Amino acid sequence: MIYYLIILISICLSFLLQEFVPVFEWAYGARLMLVFTLFLCASVTIPFPAMITLAVFTGFIWDARYHVPLGDSSELSFGLSIFILGLLGLFIQGVRPLFSRGRWEIPVFMVGIMIMIGMIIEFLLISFHRGGLEFTAEIWFKMLMTSLFSMFLAPIILLLLSRLAKQTGYRIRLDGITHKLDSYGDAFSA
């Protein structure tokens, strides 16, 4: 329980730190997506129901901060980030067994891919709302550089989350799969 509480506090702090992350003009205006990176890294360490709760919490705060309509309408509707984070978290849950066995490469790579997919979904929805689709090279490079910056931060966050799990006594594991594997191992050894 302490692990989950610290993750929620970390998500809140990442919103604060996100405001101070600079835009890299040399990288076509890309920036580090600290909140999404922390969410995806935390999603690979927690079970599915906790990931959905974290997606609702993170998406609600993200929408309240960035997608509140100022005029008659907003480009993205409130609650869309919850859906996008839930979808991305669902995919990252697929590599959770690898992470629980100590494999870090695929989850780090998946964080970058998921950030890219999330930005493409948002861009397509904004383009649909505006009535035109224009994918320029600058937009592609901005998305690519943003996902690369976030991917480079992912191993550090995963290392910190692993250490945090060890300090709080939280075990990053898959109970259902390991229990089935243990029972199959007992059947084959007999």
C-alpha cells in the first residue's frame, strides 16, 4: 500500500516538475514527457486494476491542467487523456512479465513507443477536429525526439521504482502466472 501511495505522490510531483522541463528548440520543439513516462514506468510494476486507477488519476489531472475549454469548445474533450493513458497502460502491461523477471530492455523500448502512439492519437484527433490533416517532417521529428527523450529517462525511473519497491517491501511479480508455472513444474518433476 505504501508503494502505491508513493507512486501517486510521485505522479503529483511530476506534474509540478513538468512545468519546469524546458522545450528543446534544437529538437524541433520537443520536450520530455515526464508525467507520461512516470505513468508508463509505474504501470509496468503494478497490477492491472491499480494501473487503471492510476490512469484515471493521471488522466484526470492532465485534462484538468491542459484540456479545460477556455472558449466555446476545446480541441480535445475532457476525459480523453484517461482513455489514452488506459490504452497505453494496457499495452505496457503486456511486457510486465518480462520486467518482473528482470528484463528491462523491452519495457524501456515500449515506453518510447507508447509515448509516440499517444502523441499520434492526440495529433490525429486534433487534426480531425480542425478538419485537416497535415503531417510535416517537423511534426514527425518533434514526436520522435519527444519519445526518445522519454525513453532515455525510462531506465532511471524503472531503477528508482525497483529500489522503491525493495525499500517498501512491495514485490514486483505476477502471482497468477508464477503460481501456474510452479504447479506445472511440480507436475513435471514427479
